[in-house]
Amino acid sequence: MRFDSKDFLGELSQELITNFGRAKKVTTPGLKGAARENEVRLKLESLLPPGVGVGTGCVIDSEGNVSKQQDIILYEKQLCPKFTFSGSDEASYYPCEGVIATGEIKSSIGRNELEDIFQKSLSVKKLRRLAITTKSQLIDVESVCYRKYLSQTVFDSGGENSFNQDANSSDQIWTFALAGDFSVSQETLSKHLEISLSETKDIYSPNFIATLNSGVLYPINKFQKKIYNAVSEGTGYGFGFSEAGAFQYLLSSLYRVIRNGRTVDFSTFTHYIVQDPMNNPLTIEFVVDK
């Protein structure tokens, strides 16, 4: 008997659609949201590589800046510190250097939800990964080394390919939203998008907005009819449908981000814990000789 992974993912998508609908019957808005978010987190956790943690909470940087609350946070589980208050996942904080992607889960998307999605994306992408400039060993220039997600190997970029989260979309945290439907017409949705894009810099805009029933928004160059990783690389958003389904499209996009995304040297995590004790010795009160 054959196993068809595409059929399996299609069935998971249908489960999400069913459970999103079932969540509407929950009696309070907070519990409705929690039911949807938990369902998506469980699906992602079971399908993404084991090195990817799936949580919720806020993203932070080494300067003390904090993002807005994120429904979904994908992070480097084996490398990234996680600061949690009283064991509550919702009250958790993740250093941006170890965060791969963040997502918002909505029942439907209209004007207010779209504004919230853009604001959540902005709050994450504005955080600064601790990029330490060093002299390249390859050529005589200053550069910032990088590493691929889930890896401890650091690469000397030689200057030309230096880590730069302002210029390279692959060096940024990837942001997305997933909902059941769009609650407005395509024409109205287009107008709302224009407003959100005019109020948010391209580099801070969401990378992907999908609905299980009503289509997908993705960065595109309208002249070349080409899909991009980020709005900053194209001319705006395109609207369409994925033959495989929105959840499968999201999943394949996340795999691409995990495979191709870059961050900084994992040693930067020590800045969130303690300073290097060798460079910051303890104050000596007394000495006992052996």
C-alpha cells in the first residue's frame, strides 16, 4: 500500500478548515483565538524539522526592544534561549537572532485584521540582530559573518555577501498570517493593502498572507509576473490561489526560509545571558592559597 504525503497534507488542511469553523462556537474571543492558534502550532510542530521550536510570545533584541505579542514563533530550539515567566508559553521572550519566523492566526481578515498583521510584522522586523563587524579573512574589508538557521557553522562572507538585515530579505525574520477567509471583496482588500503598504516600509511588511478558503497574498513583481520572498524585492502583493492549498503553500515557504535564511553568529546569544566571565572577572574579597 502506497503512502501519498500530498494527500496527507491535504487532509491536514481540511482538518484546519474544519477546526477553524469549530472554533467559532467557543464562547469567548480569547478562547476562540487560542483554539485556532494551538491547532496551527500543533500542525507546524509535527511537520517542521525537529530543530525548529514552535512557540508563542514576544521577540526581543539585545538592546531591550520588544515586539508585539506573536501568535506563532518559530525559533532555533537547540540554540536559542527562551525566557519564560512562571512556565507560561504566552509570557515567553525569544532573542531575535534565533527566531526564524513569526505568524498571526485570524478567523478572517478585513481592514482591522490587516492593520494588526502589518503592525505585528513591523514590530518584529524592526528588532536588530546583533551584527558584529570584523575584518574578513578572505579580503581586506569589514564584514559581518553569518550562519544558516539550525547550524552553528559561521561563514566569512568576504564583504560581498555580508549579513545585512536592511538589504537582504534572507537576513530578516520571515512574517506570515493564516486565516480562514478574507472578510472583504478583492477590490476592498486591494484598497486596504494599498493603505497598509503606504504606512509601512517594504522591508517591514509581511512576507505571506494566506487564507484556507479565499486565496493567498504573496510578494510579486507585476511587470515580470514573478513571485518574490519579500515585498522589498518586488512591486507589491499578488493575489491568487495555490493548487496544493494555502497551508501546503505556507509549509513549503517555511521550509524554504529554514533552508535559505541567514542569521548571525550563535555566540551572540551569550549577550542575553551573562557577559564573558573571562573579560569581566569577579570582584575579589579574599584569597585562599592552596
